[in-house]
Amino acid sequence: MTYFKIFLLFLSLVAQPLLGSEQSGLFTVDMNKLFRSSDFGKKIISANNKARLELQNENEELESELLSEEKELSEQRKILSLEDFRPKALEFDKKVSIIRTEQSAKEENLKNKARKQESEFYKRIYPLLYEILLDRGGLVLVDQRNVILWDTKVDITDDAIRLINQVLGNSIQTN
């Protein structure tokens, strides 16, 4: 909370001399909208959604196979002795455990890949945001999540999306 108060003090000091002039040195941007609305961000989101759907379909297929196996094992339980059934049941439990572990690892890998791609997105757009800030004579660019009120004249989000689309398009490698 102390950092936030210091940040607000800093903003008030930077913005105070600029309030009397036509041009502000402080600009805002909606970072979430940049990611969701730029072609570059949309490609990342689409690829990650596709990968998540493929994993979900794989999980459903595995679940169906395991349920079928479990049903078959339950039928065998009725006709096999305990000595013959127990190893089959233990083998099935081991198989289920391995599959769960593998699928959890795949899910974690997908999450990590998505985080990495989002980080790459922001790393690649920061120079473009800086370019817009300099072109407008700005001194400070603030994510709108950290601002309570602002005049829409200082919002560069739409201009940033146009520049990102123009310069980067959907160029990120999602494989």
C-alpha cells in the first residue's frame, strides 16, 4: 500500500505542471485490451484455446477408455478369484495414476506456455508503446488497472492496437 501511495504522489507531481497545458505528459493504456484485441494477442489466445481444447478432448477420450476398462474389470471381478483379480485391479489403479500424472503435466505445460507467450507479447509491444508515448510528448504511461479516473484524451489503447497490428500483426510463433 505504501508503494501505491508513493506512486500516486509521483503521479500528482508529474501531472500537476501538465494540467494547465493542452498536452498531458501522462497517458493510459488498457494492457488487457491490447492483448485481447490486437491480432498478435488474438493469435496467442486462439492457439492456447485450441491446445486446451485438444487436451480436454484427449482427457475425455482417456476417461472413456478407462471407464470401459473399469467396467470390464468389474465384470471380471464376478468370475475371478481374489488372487487372480487383485493384480489386475492394482495394475489398473497404477495405469490410472500414471495417466493422471501425465495429463496434469500436460496441463501445467500448457499453462506455462501460455504465460511465456503472454510475457513475449508484452516484451515485444513495449517498444511500440514507448514510440507512441514519445510521439505524443508523454513522460509516463500507466496501465488503466492502476488508475481510478482519467480523461479519454490520454488513453492510447486504440492507437497502440493499430500500431501493434501494423508492426507485429500475428507474428508470434505459437508452436
